[in-house]
Amino acid sequence: MNELTHTAADVLSRLRAKRPLILSLTNNVVQNITANMLLATGGVPVMLTHSEEIHDLLHSCANGLLVNVGTLSEQQAQTMITAVKDAQKAGIPWVLDPVAVGLLKYRTEVCRTLLQTPPAMIRGNASEIIALAGAEGALCRGVESTAESAAALQAAQSLARSTGAAVLVTGETDYATDGTTTITCRNGDEIMTRVTGVGCAMGALAAACLAGADTPLQAAAATAAILGIAGERAAAKCPLPGSFAAQLLDELAALSPDDVAKSALLEQM
């Protein structure tokens, strides 16, 4: 145990005490698992599509916002651009999940427009982070990365410095950085990549962790540790994707701050 693991445990404790309401503007494929992962961890999920309702929620009771561009439409893009501006005015932190950025031109342009209203955190795989940072690197294969997470570290640090956001690069090893400090997380299991929506739902968990953290970097590291530990425990009991998906929710619900303090594999580089 070290200071980083205790901080991650404290983020989970504070998240559960606050029960943050997270508005998820996310893709059509992952809404169910996103809502269930938030509920299991201690957050409150809301999914809306009407711009007026989004405006009202962000200016009333929302605690966080996720913007995930997985199944992006032109109308949704405009709604997202307006939503992040509303979140900024309301003082609500938001998370960007730039799904398949770099592979497709339109969503890449939309995400760069979104970055003009700085997020508190950006969560993506290595290829997405490399592309969003404008660096040369491997492209995505669909929503999968063709680059290892370590290959995106320099791009992630540059992106964090240019946007002011914490950047969480996910992979076999997760990297959380604010451009100055970088934290590695080695929790998790390969089976997590074989269930649709786990990575996208991680963005909503990140938004919830922001509500329990003092800094976006703390939230990013805690997000990686919480989901990684739950994934390890679920995989040990259910090594096949179908049963694993349900067990992951159970492990998130059962995970205690003490479990995080004892099991988080967090280190500062």
C-alpha cells in the first residue's frame, strides 16, 4: 500500500457518499452497461438526448458529464458541443471518450471542436490518444487500438498539457497523466476487452470519480484501479465473456475502499 492506493480508496469512499448524478451522452451500443456500472459503483446514471433537457439538467442537479462519440450523428455532435459549453458554465467537469478518433475524419473533427471547451479528463485507448494529440501513430481497428498503451504516453502527456485535462490511456497497463505527473495502473484482465461496452462505461465511471477526487489526475488513477480490480475479481470467478459481464457488476458493487487500498497496483513514474 502507498499514498496512491489510499487516495484511490478515498475517491471510491467519497463517490459512494456523494452518489453523483452523471449525464452520459454516449453511444447506442453501451447505454445499458454504462448505467449498470455507474449504479454498481455508487453513481446515478442519466441518459438524455433532447438538448433542452440536457441544458436543464446540467444547470440544476448534474454532477458530471460524459461525452462518448461512439455512434456519432450530426445532430448528436451539435448537442454534445452545446452540452460541454453548458457544463463549463455550470462548473460541471466533463469527460471525453474519443471513440475511433483517427480512423474517421468527421468524429476526429468533432472531438477537436469539443476540446475547445476543455474537459477535466480524456479517456481513450492508445491509438485514439495518439490521434487526438495530432501525433503520428497507429490507427484504430474499429474501436480497438493497434498500438500499445505505452506508445501513447508521450502523446498523452502532450495532450494533457495542451488541454489542461488529465488523460487516461487504457491498455494492458493504464497510464494516467496531467502532463507533469504520470501514474501507472497494472490492474485488470484481458477478458475486459472481450465484452462490449466495458471501456466506454469506464468513461462514465471516470466522471463519477471526478466527483470524489481532489484533482482530475486522482480521478483518472482511481478509475483505472477500481475497474481493474473489479475486472480481476470477476475474471477469477467467470472466465468467459457472458458470465463475466454480470459478475463485473457484482464485483463493482461489492468492492470496498479497503479492497482498493490493498489491491490497487498504482505507481508514479
